[in-house]
Amino acid sequence: MMKKYYLNLFIALLGVVGFTACSSDDDDYQWATVTGNQVYFSNQLPSSYNISNKTNSFVVPINRVKTDEAITVNLSHTDGTGFFNVPSTVSFAAGESVANITVTYDPEKVAYDENHKDTISIASTDYTTIYGASSYAFSAMMASPYVLLGNGVLSDAFWGFTTSVQIYQNQEQPNTFRIFGGWNPVDNGNQDDYLQITILQPGDVVAGQTITSSDLVYWSEDFNTGYHHSTYDADILVCHPYGFTSTKDQSMWLHNKVNAYQADGVTPGEIQLAPFYYMNGVGGWNYTQNDKQIVITFPGYDPKDYSINLEYLGRLTTVGDSDYAQVYIGMGEDLEFVKYGVADDLDALYAKLTADADPEGWLTTSGPVNWGLEETGNYNFLAVGFAGGEPVSAEVTTIRFTSSHDFAPKFNPVGIGTFTYTQYWEGDDEDLTISKAEGTNTYRISHWGNDVNFDFTWDPTTNKCTVAEQFIGTQYENYGDVFVSDLPSYDEESTYDDFPCYYDPDTKTFTFTLIYYVGAGYLAYGTETFTVEWNEATAAPKHVVKKSFNVSPTFTTPKKHIRNANKARFTQEKRTF
């Protein structure tokens, strides 16, 4: 191509000479001739190269005009980063107009989107030509394999926000995605650029484990949300469960998953993350077993609301003394109808409810429904949602039902006492009446706590007290009703030998090992006492078994503790690597 350019220029010069030949002033002018090999870089060379971490070189051709002899030409290059290795010479064989040099680089130094520049020059002007380039400037880069899918939506229940995100997909590994801008609403300046996630399938191996479940979502790098916790002087990270001892096994990752795919069956429509919100060296909040803690909706996905929300409203008793469990069923807007029922065997009930898709007689709008029950007990209430003639969702709740036909015992006052609070409240509550139910070992302290009854059973022959779950008459911040019970009733790993409730006849004092809690976790636990002055007419039992108890045990299975940092599920568990 360079030869053609040179000849065209020569023809153009002849045209100029012919046009001016009539001038006598130019009769004796001698035109300059170009000599030498005339080595040059073609103007057709690319200005940039696509490089890879799987290769280590590319070829640059160098041209010359005169080809009758073999020559070696010195080269120089200016690479400020030292990324490229360029030969110091190029050699032409006799008769050869083009010679190639190989530019090399270290593939281990190749990173996505890093642009490297260099300029190769012919070192001696003895070999150059005025009609061609004596130097060649170029750049080289490995382009990121990620392409923008579009804007999605991320919601995080920990902070309670929803925000727009950009989602990129790796074209080389289509199951890997990058989420940009997810925690902008809480960023104080240190937020990472993106969260990179991978969708796993059975047979994949990560974190030393062979995956057995489909559609798990995994990320190996902790994501800094940019939120700096001033109390702990630490940033809050979003961490995958694999990094913690209690959630290291993949059986604890099941709440990190793809909830739905799009129409192509490959691109996710919605995924959910259940992370450990962690502060390095401090601890954090364990939400690894939560569904929809973080929800990411991908661009192009039109989610359907097939949700079912169940709320037990309580017992309904008719004028004919028939008892019903009343349950409110909230239907997602894309459900057509809901079938429901009560049974011990949920699999059999589900099969029965889904045997046909006839909406006749079933719930078609959100509202309360009644299910007749006769006996006190715990019942499984199952609701199945339908759309398009198919079952699309299901939800279960436990109904703790108390029959109106149960015998209501009569309580008779047996004494006055002082209850000493040390846990949820602190202080003495004096002049509380204690009553006993006729024919039973059930006792009741009236006007206890926030003016409610405190019921417990006590058997003098074993000196064992039990305190079943009961409402204390108040709510805790945003967590709802607060309940109290003895520790073994709350935690199946605890025993009455380790956490006793008993009566000391010498001091006339009941000692209870109590725990106060809400649905999200416990608030406090420890011993509290009630000292009684028995009525003369109903003296205390005379035959009380006395036992020695350790009344200050260590609670070996601490669960979620709300009081720490005013967030549920705070723990001081540290990363395991």
C-alpha cells in the first residue's frame, strides 16, 4: 500500500513539472531522489489490540521499499509501564519487503479493562523514509466480558430500602453477574463498586464443597455496603454464609437462591440473598436463614405476585357453642383463588387440595375464613394459591387453638407476695395476690408484669415449677408482643436440672429461670423470684421436697439477641478464614 502511495505522489509531481515546464527559471532544477531501504510502518496497522490472559503475544509487521539486500534494523520503544517486551531489532531477508516482530507480555499481569500503551520506533534515520511512518503507537487491552443487561431493582429488609441497580452478565460465564449501585442509599463513601454473584448447580465445587442443590446463589468476595457503624467504628459488609462456622455447610445456604427465571429459562428473573451483615473483628447480624432478606429483580422480568399471607385471628364461637379457628388469608394480586384446610399430614392435604383447579366455593379475594375445630391443640393450616389453572404457591401457619369447651378452673387466693424483676424489668412488685386453681397444681400471680396474670404449675412432691409461654402485657419497639416462659419451654436443648424453677420453704420463695422474647429472638433471661406470705386458712404445703440447684447456669445455646445494637440477630461470631 505504501508503494502505491509513493508512485501516486511521483505521478503528481510529474504533473506539476509538466504544468510549469514553460518557465525558464526551472530549466536547471535537479529533483531530490530517495535512497536507502526506506523502512516504515504501514498506515493500515491497527491502533489497538485485544489481548487475553490466555495468550502472551501479538505480531506487528514492518515494511520496506528497497528489498535487494538482507538488513537488520535497530528498534526502540517507549512503554512507561513496562508491560510489553519488544525486540530490539527487525531483520529483512533479501527480496523481503515485510518482516514481522513479536510483541510479548506476561498473561498473569493482564486484567480486565486496563489499557496498556507503547510506541515502537525505527532507531536510525538511515533506514527511514519521508513517505512512511518511522514510529508506531498502539494500545492493548483485555476487554471485560461483562455486558449490561439493564436496570434492575434491589431491596434490602435490613435497612428497609428499595433502589435501582445496573446488572451485568459475564459472556464467558453466563451464570455470573455483577450488581452495581445496590447499597447507594446507605453509602457513606467506602462502598465497593459491585457485588459479583454466581448461580450454582449440582456438581459445582465451591468453598471446598460439591454442590447438591439447584440454583444456589454464591459470592466469594465480601461486599462493603459503605455504611460505617459509628458505635463499632467499622463498615458493614454483606457476606455469604460460607465464611462462618455456624453456616459453613451448604445446607445453610439454601435461602440464597434463584426464586424465578425469565421466559428463556436461563436468565434469572428474581434472586434472593440471605447474608451475614458483618463488621470485621466485631461481629454482626445473622440473617442467613431468612427468605427474601435481599431481593434482586432482573431487567425484563415481570414478576407475578403469587404470595399468600396467613394470620390467625383467634377463636370464633357461635351462639350454638361451635368453635372455629378464624384465619385471615391475604392473596397476592396475581392469584385467582386459594384453597385451604387443616391436617396433620400436610403432604396428603396438599395433594387433596391440588387434585383439581375448581374455584367453586373457595376464596377468591383476601379475607377471613373459618375452620371448625373442637379440641384444644396445635393445628397446621395450609393454603394453596392457584393461577392459570395450576397451583403456584402455598403457605402454612400453626394455629394454637384453645377450645371454648375446656374447663375453666376456679382460682382461690392463697397468699400475698413480692415479685422481684431482674431481666426485662428491674425492681420489686409488692402485694401481688397468688391464687391456686381448684383441684390442680396451677398457680396464678395477679396484676403481674404490665397488669396481666402470671400462671405457673408447681408440684410440691417434686418441687418442680413450669412456666408455659404467656404474654407479658407489652410490646418491644418494632418487634411486637413480648412473651415469657421458663428456659426449657423456649429452648429444647435446655433442661429443668440446668435451669430450675422451684420453691424454697425456708424463705417462702419461688425461684423462676425465665426468658423474655419476641418472635425475632430473645431479649433477656435469668432468675427472678416471688416471695409469698401464705394465707393462714390456706397454708403452704407442708411436704415440700427440697433440692440443691445451680441457679446461675450459663445459657449454652444463645439465640438471637435484639438488644445488641438495637437490631435482631446480633452475634459476635467471627469469620472462619
